[in-house]
Amino acid sequence: MQNQLKALRVAKGWSQGELARRTGVTRQTINAVEGDKYDPSLPLAMRCARLLGVPVETLFTDIWEPEEEG
Amino acid sequence: MSESSTMDGPGGPDRRRRLARLAYGAFVGGVMGFTLTALALQWLGTAAPATLTLFQGIALIITAATGAIGGIMVAMSFSRRLYNIENQSDESDPEEYGDAAPLLRFAGTGLLATAVQFAALALPPERGAGDIVLPLIMAALLVQLWANWQLWQRSDELRRAVTLEGAAIALAAIILIISLWAPLAIYGHVGFDPLAVVIVITLANLVPSLWITHRRGL
């Protein structure tokens, strides 16, 4: 899943460690999410979105599209 | 792609730093592994590995590997300097060591207990004193259980996900291997050595765990 976590975090002036502290996870977890090596849990995704002031779907984007019926 | 690797380029500073860390780890691990194996062989009272069975030899290799890695992890948990050599990145946080040290200590303690367990298992039964070896193995298993529990309690969601993913693959691999092994052994095509069973279970757990840990960027 693609995400804008790094761009929005840097725009906020926070380090990975700072965001990790605010969300209650380790820096490695933030690094893994930013590097697309780990999809966060829904609570962590929502915490990140809230802290960065954007909707979850702005922070995380899925290229999946529903099949057209018919 | 991880943040640190976005600065990576052929011969770039990040690449050189990673290679230096790899060389350092290989050197320390190699020295510790060689020392532990030599000590284990001395403990067994033989300098000739040919006198060991295949599985005793594998048990000694596991002893050396888990002992070396566990030793490095415990050493890093007590030394900020060692930790920084191994974990320097552009995003490293001065406070990170305080959070990582207990995790390293418990993970390393679990691996050291595994090393003790396999060193004791490698001891030929006819030469080993059961009165000492059996309580030693039980104690090692209890230490592993305690260390793993402590590690789980202190882990965040990524580490827990890695643990669960590794455990799921290990369970599937163990069920497959034992289910194939049992009928072949019952019909006399292969042997069924208890030491081999422990080795298979341990490797089926360790190998996927290490692979997933690497894959998830830990």
C-alpha cells in the first residue's frame, strides 16, 4: 500500500522518532511503514492521520478498484 | 524502499556504512562462533568432530550460531557504543537506545538459552551425566519461555506481527515435515532421532523468523 507518511511527517518537521513517540510505536515501525515494508494496523493508521492532520485515505492509498458490475 | 536506502548509491556513504557494519558483524560473530564451538568441543572431551553424529554436529553449529548472535545482542544491550555501531542511520534517535536495549537483552538471552540447550543436547548421552544435563535443558527452556514472554510484552505492533508471521510459517513447516517424516519412519525408510526432531523444530522456527525480520526491515 502506497503512503505519504514520510512527506507529511517531514513537512511537519518531525523525525521518525518523534512520530513514533507520539503514536506509541518504535521508530523501526514508522520506518517500515514509510518504506512500504509493513502495513500498519487501523488504529496506528488513524493515529498517524490524526497527528498529521489529514484523512486516512490521503495518507494511505490503495490502487485497488472494484470490478464493474454488469 | 527504506528511508536510509533512498540515499544509497553505488559506492555511496550509506552503502559503505552498511558494508562496514556487515564486516564488523561477521568478524565479531565469526570470532564468537569459533570460540564457542571450540569450547563446546573441548567440553565434549574431543577435538575430533568425526566422533560426533551428524545431528550432534548440527546441534553444535546451532550452539555456535545462537550463542554468537545472542552474545552480540546482549553485549549491544549493555553498550550504547556497540549499539550505535550496528544501528547508525540518518533517522537514528538518541533516545532509541533506551527503548531498544531491553528488547535486545531479552532476545539475546533467549538465544543464549537456546545455545545452552543445544550444547547440552549435543553431549553424547553415554558420556553425559543426566543428573546435570536434564535440569540444565529444563532451565534453558524456562529461560527461553520467560525471555520470549518479556519480549512479547515489550513489543510494539510491528514486532508482534513479525513474531506471529514467523510462528505461522514455522507451524506450517513443522506440521508438513513431521507428517512426512512419521510415515517414512514407521515404514523404516528413515530414522527418527529425537535430537533431529528438536533440530528441525528449532530451524523451522529460526529460519522463517530471521527471514521475516529482515523482510520487514527490522
